[in-house]
Amino acid sequence: MSAYRKILVAVDSSNAANRGLREAIRLAKEESAQLFILHVVNEFYAFATPEAGAAAVDIVPTLRESGRKILARAEAAAAKERV
């Protein structure tokens, strides 16, 4: 029996997250485990009070789109390794 059946890895495009993704892919492949890839958009900062009276801009859609791209790259990396 495998040590891992399901593996969850968080990604944010940082070097540390990229290393974690590579390790998670390796483990999932080696253990025939399911790989779940997660990216979290922290919307709190999108609504923080702007400095110097600048007009508030809703950046949540931009953050979400960026997250989708990060997830797509991570998914492509896993698919390349057939995970």
C-alpha cells in the first residue's frame, strides 16, 4: 500500500511553491496518488484602505485571473509528468 493516496499542494508562483509543486508531482507519480493543486486569492488586501486618498479600485478580478494562470501552469506541469 502506498504511503500517500492524496496530495494537496498550494501554489503561488514563488520559488518555494514551485519547488513544493515539483516534489508533490514526484510523490504523486511515485505513489500513484491523486494530486490536488490549490491557489488562494486573499481578497482582504484588495479592499484595504488606499493610501493618500487614492480612489479604491476593485482588483479582485485581476487577482482571480492571475490565480487561474498560476493554476493552469501548475496543472500543465503535472500533466507533463502524467500525474
